[in-house]
Amino acid sequence: MKPQTSIGGLVTYDKFEYKTQAGDTLSKTNVYKGYTEYLLLYETPKKVFGVWWHDENLKYFAVLKHVETFCRSANWQLRNISLLRKYLDDKTCEMLVHAFVTSRLDFLNSLLYGLSDLSIKKLQKIQNSAARIVKRKKRHCNATPLLKELHWLPISARIKFKILLLTFRAQRLEQPVYISQLLAPYVPPRDLRSSDKAYLSLPNPRLKAYGYRCFAYSAPYLWNQLPDHIRFCTELSVFKSYLKTHIFTCSFDCN
């Protein structure tokens, strides 16, 4: 049983303030300095729609549980594929990796935006191992050239790609409605050059720790950083092509 400390009122940790109800618990063994998403942890996270949550209302994302569970399962799948690698050609091996590992990396990965470098690094190790298996390389081989050769986006870039794709669908296609309602076009108080740039209004988050990770903030923030020719796209296929090329170029510093 993990040691527990009863907390109530106001908890201050790492310059972030958390208002909690009396009776909430703070797990000492799961508090890491500098990683505020691990601060308030509940003992029994539940899995809903393939993602781990701390409560039944799906308000608190169980980051640590989700990452650890996925990494454990993905390592097991990659080990099985590596045992069969000598019997597979490159195309078949890549299909297996996409079916059992990459597809799960992309599933609901927009929830991982703003995650700590420690958690992103764990997920990146999984993708690096998958690239080494596909390209028949040893475990200590540098994976960055392999990802570039396979044209795979790194984990942090895949998260941004998913958020921007959801933003495009919400803006241009108004699907789904509950996401499109979170976005509003930027309207300057007077005529400016940015008036016709198709920017989105950037809200002011109320919570320091989680406010900058929510979709209502991350979507406009990433959208406004895109080049003009990508923001003005109207076709989904053209937008996806331009977007992946742009993010791939930024990720690998291609010129």
C-alpha cells in the first residue's frame, strides 16, 4: 500500500497552486520534482476508450499510468515482431509495426500535448525501437536517420499533427461540433495586417499547469504558427500533405 497524506484547501508545489477538496490524497511515491502532471494521483485509475483516467467524469488524465501501460504493451509487441523479423520482408514488417505499435501511438495522442520531456522520451524510445527493427539495425544505432528515411514523424511532432488536423476539421468542416465550438476566429480591435491571416483567437488559460495543455489553447497556439499557405487550405488532402511536409521539415531541420 502506498503511503498517503491527506491534503485539503491549498497545495503549493513547484510554483504551481492546486485547489483541492478536503479528503483528496497525495501519493508521496509518485511525486516527481518538476513534473506537475503527476502531483494529484488517485489510487484506482480507470480505463475508458483505451485511455486511463483518474475519475469517472473523464476530467483527470492518468498520464503516468497511460504511458507506462502503453510502453509495457508496445515493448512486448516489438519483441514478438523482432523474433519474426528474419522471416519478413521490409514492407510486411512495417505493416506489422503500424498495426500493433504506431497505430496505438497515434490513438488519442492529442491528450499528450504539453507532456513532460520524461514521458515523451519514454514514448520516443518505443518509436526508435520500432524503426530499428524495420531497418534491421542494432539497438544502439542512432534512430534519427532511420525515422527520417522511413518518413516517420517523432512523437512530439505527431501530437502537433493530430491537434492541427482536428483544428482544420473543426474550422473548415465544423466536425465535430463540440470541438468547433471551442475555436473562434481572431478579430482585432482595429484594421491590422493580421485581420485576413485566418488566425484563431488565443484564450487566456485560468490554470497554470493544465490550462496551456487544453485543446482550446493548444489548437489556436499551434494554428497561428503555421505558414499562410497551410492555414488557407480548403481541401483536407492538400492540408494533410502540406502539414506533414512542414512538420517533417521542422522536426529534422531539412533545408
